[in-house]
Amino acid sequence: MQFVAELTKTWPKDMEWDHGEAGETQAIMERIAQQYGLIDDVRNAHRYGQGWISGELPRLTKTGDRLVNGRAPCPRGCLRRKHPILRRACSKREAIYELVKLERLKRIQVAEFWKACEGKPCCGHMRNCPLKKD
């Protein structure tokens, strides 16, 4: 992938990982998602910024042990007989909770990574580098 990235100045979307600790969190998210049949949800959010994981995330309780408001519809948009399934009734609620928790952490880790890079010069190897000055 390094060779492709060097030629195109972009990293292939299907092989893209977040920087620093966020990449490790992303790998954990993918393992959980794979087990529960949610891998497309995680990958679409990361690669294309699409889907329920990419937008505003459901809130967690103050203790952080579950999603707030179990009577709200499942954030994935799960349906049963054309009616929304409640969060507390969704068969994948534990996985969804874990993914929400990890996505929140990953967003913090990404922000911390780029904050640590502030003031460092861009090497010019990648077309869409956040360090690049316009």
C-alpha cells in the first residue's frame, strides 16, 4: 500500500486506518463489528463518512454502561414488521453500545493525535494531509 500511496499521493480507502491509538481502537471496532454482522456499518462510517456511526452518536448514561433512553429507536434503524425496534429490544444492542463507546473514544484519540502534530511541517507526500498549509 505504501507503493500505491507514493504514486497516487492518497492512501487506498479500503486499507485506511486512523493514526496513532485511534487505529488500534478502529481495529477493535472492526473485530466486534465482524462478530455481530456490523462490519459494513463500521467500514462505511470510516471510509465514506456514511451511516449511523459517522454522525451524531447516541448518548451514553452518566456511568457509561449503556445507551440512554432504551425506548428510543435503535440507532441502526432496525425494523420489525416495518416498525422501528427499540434500543432495549434490539438483538445487537450490546455490540451497538460497544461500537458507540469505542467510536467516541476513537474521535477523541484522532483529535489528540492531530493536536500533538500542530506546528509540525507537512512532508508533502499525501494530497489530503491535515498538516498541509493551504
